[in-house]
Amino acid sequence: MLIKMNSNAFAISLILITLSLAGCDISNTDSTKPKLASTENTTSAKTDRFNGTWKVLGRTGNEDGSNEPICGNETAIGTATISGNKITGNVKNKSGFEYTVEGTVDNQGKVDAMLIYSGYDAAELMGTFSDNTAKGSWSDAVNACPGVWTATKIPEVSELPTISKDEKAENTSNNG
């Protein structure tokens, strides 16, 4: 049976089918704002628990200190900043290569991040953040070389202990 449709009805049907296949909720009555069905109830709340700047240290090798000969003996240092659940940063290894860090941390501190070199994914990072420290492992994308990393939160100036006027005066009189 052939259904006769005008061109407007056909175009609307084609758009609805395309939106449905793309994951949009076509039952949304507000036609000006398509709603993605795949994002409903799956987005975790952002956290600020880990927000701040972190000093990051990494090295090739397994957690027990062993290493594969092909992987070499490399170390890296840098910083990462967390804002909400987004991680961004930079590290530089002792050979002088610079890497970008990009990823996320969830409310429980679980890390999902990548080390990027010249626009390419160089290694996948896994691990866990706590309030002031973090640790984990990584796997090189080229040779599957293992590595481990640690991070320590750098206190913000407002979090540093303050010295009272009396303590300052006491320190000055003791030094002079």
C-alpha cells in the first residue's frame, strides 16, 4: 500500500526519523530545544572537592619498581589543575618532551585522563584522587609501557597558615 504524502509532511517525517536515530527525544514538546535522550539521568554532578592545582610526578615502570627494557627509565614532573570535574595540565619528562594532560575526575576521585603529545594520545591515565593526594598508573599507547604517577595538592594562599603580629614580633626580636 502506498501512502500519499505532501512534501512538507515527508520532510517533517524524515527530520523526526533522523533526530530519533541521533538519540534525540522526539517527544519533547518544545520544538525549539531538542532534548538528547542519552544524556538524561546519566550526567554525574560536578564536584569541587578536588579543585585546585596539583604537583604531578610520574615515572615509567610498574608499582613494584620493575621495568621493561623497551620502556626505558623516564621521569616527568608538572602541574595539573582541576576545576569542577575537568583536569588540564602539562608535564615535562627529563628528556625534555612536553605533554598535555586532559581528563575528568568523578565525585569519588576516579580519574579518566590522557597524556597528549603533539596532538596524539600518548598514554591513558587511571587512578584516584583523595582530598590532598592522588596516585595511579598509566599505559603508553605505543609500546604499552606501564608507568605510575602521584600528585599532591598545592595549597592556595588562603589555605596557608597565617602568622600573627605577636609571632612576627617575636621572630624579629629573636633574629636581631
